[in-house]
Amino acid sequence: MAAKTKIGPVWSEVDPRLIQDGQGRLRTVENAQAVMASIDNILRTAPGERVMLPQFGSDLRGTVFESITPTLMKFMSRQVKDAIEMWDDRVVVQEVELTTDPDRNQISITVLFSIRGYSNIFEYKSSLGGE
């Protein structure tokens, strides 16, 4: 009987919560969670924040205090899709849903996406802005 080979992570990223492991190193997330961490990084980074890659990110934070109109929501949805697909070539965005809470100046983001080469559909949820 042949021994089973454990397949390690295909992708890994630093856990976006910046939690340390037992040895004081930052924990990492693997595979689908790594892709979600990448999406989170893209959406939360404003262009110009990365010194060596100033175009990286999306300008969603700049729209949180704008008057929300159907046109702006459509623009923001497109911006989410374009930013993710531009900066992470593993991802194919299937759908972006944005909901607003104007009293808290918050935008909730739901992204349904697939990872190239895999048939699963994954869901990323987050929010920007807040009280």
C-alpha cells in the first residue's frame, strides 16, 4: 500500500488580522483564505499607499462619504471587479453586491468569485467606512 502524500498549500498570505503564532511570527492563511486575504488587501489599499507599486489597490475609501446614487453604486461595483481582477490574476469575479448604511457611512461588499482552475464559487464579505 502506497503512502499518501499530503499536498501543502498552493498559496499562502499573511493573515489579514495580523495574529501571531506560538513562535511570535505572523500567522498565514492558505489556499482560498489566501486569495480572500489578497482581495481584502486590494480593496483596503488606496492607490499611492504602496511605495514600490503606487497604482496598486482601489479607491473605494474615497467614495464612502460621497452621496450614494445608483450611478455611483454601479461605478463602485465595477471598480471592485476591475481592481480585484487587475491585481490578482487567480480570481474571476462572478458578482459584486454593494449595500450602504448611510447613517454609519458604511458600505458592505460581497464578492462572489472563482479561482482559475477550480470549479468552486467563493464568497468574500467585508465593509468599508463605519462610525
